[in-house]
Amino acid sequence: MARHWARGWLYWWVAVWLTLSLPVHAESRASIPEMGLEWTEEGVFLSAVLQFDLPTLVEDALHKGIPMYFVTEAELVRDRWYWYDQRVETTARYMRLSYQPLTRRWRLNVSPVPFEGSGLGVVFGQNFDELGDVLATMQRIARWKITEPQTIDPQARYNVNLRFWLDMSQMPRPLQIGAMGRSGWNLSLVRNQRLTMEQGR
């Protein structure tokens, strides 16, 4: 109990220091310069290159031992001329990035389901010596299966919306309050692409 109380106060004072003593920085440049879709008999696969820098406030929090959470989401949407477009399927990957000041190593955990408050659950984890290396891994998406083949109607038209963002709802409560309305915490990427039968055939 005492440990949880002490940790709460630590997060609170770190949040106060980050949000009050540091200047507000402009939103980092972010884009998805490359995105490809492959439609095969096994399903639809997505590959992409993300381009972004961590906002300064996010990097400062990481260096103080506070983990940050990110979400990559692919949304398959079917065109409908007679009504609103239909959201067919949404697939997501969840990432937890942390830094260990004592070992000076970075840890990236990736999960197909949201991280639970009680633990990391079933995840894939990697350790890195440099922040640049872990970011390079986060920025590459290679043949990510986003839907099964039976989901697709060959006679219909589809688009895929790809999104990547910093999930501030997973941050400690004091940081969430301090980050509200501050562009220095913003990190969000979006791209849309048409899915055609010729892709991957």
C-alpha cells in the first residue's frame, strides 16, 4: 500500500514538473509517406512506413521512467453509394515503450489487445540500446494481416484507414490532466488508401 502511495506521489511531482516548468513545444512533424495493401487468398495485408519524432515532453517523461503507450489501427471501410460507408473491420496493435534509467535500455512491448492495468498480458517484447533503434522498429509495418479473405466481397469497393497515435488515456492520471490542451504532447498520423483487386494479385 505504501509503495503504491509513494509511486502516486512520484508521478504527481513528475507531472507537475513536466507540465509547468517546461515550455510548450510545437506538434512534431508526422506523416505516413508509404502505405501498401496486398489482397491475397490468405487475406489483406498492410505495409507502411511511419515518419515521426517523439514530442519533447514525451521523451522527457520516458527518460524519467514513465512508460508511454501507442496504438496503430487499421480500419477497413466499404463504400456504399446509398448510405454512409460501412465500417467492416478494425484491427489494432498496442505498444508500450519504456526506459530503464539504471540499465539505460529501452523496452518495447507489442500486443494485439490493450494493455491491462494489472500487467502486460501476452505480448512480444524487445530490448534496445538506443532510442533511434526502437523508433525505427515502431515506424515499420511489414505485411500486417488486417482482415480474413472471407470478409471481402470482390464486387464491393473498400478503403483502408491507417492511424497511429499516442494513447494519453494510458498515462498516469496527473500527466493526463497536465497534457490536456497542450500541443507538446500531440502525436497522431492518418492515411487513407483504396483497396483494389489488382493489389497483390
